[in-house]
Amino acid sequence: MGSQDAYYQLLYTQWGQKVFSNIAASEQQHMDAVALLLTRYNLPDPAAATATGVFQDPHVQELFNALMAQGQTSLIAALTVGATIEDLDIQDLQTRIAATDNADIALVFNELMKGSRNHMRAFISQLTKQGVTYTPQYITQAEFDAIINSPTETGAI
């Protein structure tokens, strides 16, 4: 989650679009929720010893760097990357929810997924205003359509 916060903060600075600052603040709440789980279950925080935008996993670092570079090219690219991040997050959270038998973790992950769906709606709304159509890359078109055609969800972290 930390990569999203850094990404959105940097793009807010560059593009001045409120959608980035709003979602960055929300992402901080998501990080706080995950930190509570790590503390509750005495798990190490993989981001504790790294600076913002620096990741131990080389694949995650490569993805973050590529998305940052793409998002800095234009506002439309930045909004598209925002939608892509949420698209990937939804898929990742679905996978992690299916793999856990811990009710606390499943509850937090389901709330995080609500937040990601809301964020996706915000990015798609902004892209639509720019005349751009987003095609999902990680979730199915049917899942994407269901998200976009449903109202903002409440209760999300």
C-alpha cells in the first residue's frame, strides 16, 4: 500500500488534481489498518526499514518505477496509472482473501477492497471527463463493469 500513497502524493504535486490528494489520504488510512494487523499478529513490517518509494521486492520496485515514470508523462497517463493500481489491488486483495482463514485479516482486506473500488470509480470518472476509456488489465471486464456501474461504497477504511 505504501507505493500507492507515494505515487498519489507525487502526482498530486505534479498535476494538482484533487483526486490524487484525496486518495493519498485514504491510502494512509489503509496503511494504518494493515499496520494494526501486523502489530496484532506480531508480524514484521516489510516497509519499516525502507524509504518512501523503496521496496525490498525487486518486482514491486520495478513496477513502482515504471508506473511513476508513466504517470509523470501526462495527466491522462497519471489517471490511467491510478486506475491500473486499483485494478491490480482489487485482484491482489481477492487472491489474498481467498487464501486466508483469519477472519480479522479477511475483514480488513474486504474493507481495503471497498476502498480500491471507490478509488477506481474516482479515477474512471476523471478519465471519462477527459474522454478516455480505461480497459481493465487485472480484473475481468465484468467485474470492472459491476464496480463502475455501482454507487460509492461506505464503510471503507
